[in-house]
Amino acid sequence: MGLDLVEIVLEAEDEFNVNIDGRDPPLLVGDLLDAVIASVRSQSPDSQLSDEDIWRRLQRMISEQLGVPIQQVTPSANFVTDLGCT
């Protein structure tokens, strides 16, 4: 897992106050989204965040972290080939 991707996962954990399980790096933005949603639901069952709220925050965070237009950050985007993540 490259440094950019490690930083994105760590920032997502901080942003949503969760620990994301899994040893394999997410290849697609949707993989990370699914992991964040699952972690929020299991670790913070009283959270008022909707899946859409989580998506918008995660999308913005990834866009800012990688310096790419927010429109490029889609669930099917590959972190490496589509977003230039290392």
C-alpha cells in the first residue's frame, strides 16, 4: 500500500472516528466507502450519519487529499489508475 493510500485510510478513520478492519488496501473508492460505512455502523450504532453523508464527506476528503476534481472521485474510481494515488 502506497503512502498516499495509507494517509487516506488513516484520515478516513480520523474523520469518522472508526478503525477500519482489513489488511488489504482498498483498490476502488467504493471499497473504502463500504469499509467506512460498515465501521461506522458497527462501531457507532447511534451515529446519525446517513450513507449519503458518509459518501459526501469521504468524497470531499479524497478529492482534497489527492488534489483531484471531486467529480473524479466516484465509487468505481481506482485509487491508483484513476486518481493517481501511490
